[in-house]
Amino acid sequence: MIPEDVPVIIWVLLFAILFTQATWLFVDARRRGFNPWFWGLWGCIHFPLPFIAYWLFKRDGLQVIKNLFNRSNDNE
């Protein structure tokens, strides 16, 4: 299928999904201090991987990183 064969409604839906995802990622990352431009731009060009990665990062990843730093500081 070439881009000219894709119905306009599909392009509109794709744009709406990407724009909504990018906006949400940017706003939430800025509120939490997680490189908002990176998350917003990545969310603007891919779906749904940036959303899934951000969800895992903000939920578990940050806690894992904090635990690693706390363990290394406790050993000193």
C-alpha cells in the first residue's frame, strides 16, 4: 500500500494519536523533571513504544536507579 492509497481519515487519526501522545509525554515529563523534549519528540514520531517505555521508566526505572545509588552510598 502506498501513501496515496491510504484514506485521509487514517492520516487524521494517526496525527491525532501521535500529537496526543507527544503532548501528554511532554507535559508529564516536564512535571516530573524527566527530559521533556526528548519524550515529547520521541512520542511525536513513534507509537506506542515511547508511551510504554515512559510508563515503565517513571514507574519502576527511577526507583531502581535510586536504589542503586542508595546502595552505593551506604557502602562508603
